[in-house]
Amino acid sequence: MVPNPMKAALEQVLKRAQRALDDIMDITGPAETIGVGQGWTGSVAQDTYDHSLAPAANDISTSRTDLITDIETSLGAMDDLVPEDVAELMQAELNSR
């Protein structure tokens, strides 16, 4: 038995996703600042915030959480070790991508 190359590759995807998602961690903060701040005033600005900015920020935040959860769930379902011949096939598939 040898280490599962698919699991190792997915662990790298998780690390990259976490780093990328950290960059947009507080996407709701700027949207809320615009929504309640002095930058925009009036009914059109509030309508834009309510119907465009706030929902988009919420969607991004929710998607961020879902992505990490999906990757972690997939990792948890993978075997740490696989037979060598299976690992070779997995590695060949990874190399072809």
C-alpha cells in the first residue's frame, strides 16, 4: 500500500481554496458599509444594495463555506493508502489533467 495520490492532490486543492477564500473572507463588510454608510444615499442606492450588493455578498459567503465543506467531505471519504497499481493509475489520471 502507498499514499493515495488523489488525496494528496485534493489536500493541495483545499489549501489553495482556503488561501483564496481568505482573500475574500469579509466580502460582506464592504457591502454593508456601502449599504449603511455615507457613500450612497437615496432610495436608488438602498434598492441597489438590497437587491444586488447584499444578495451577491451573501451568495459569495455561502459558496465559500460550501466549497470548503465539500472538499473536506471528499477528503474524509478517501483512503489514506491505496494499492500501488491503483496509485499509479490515479497518478496517470492526475498527470493527464
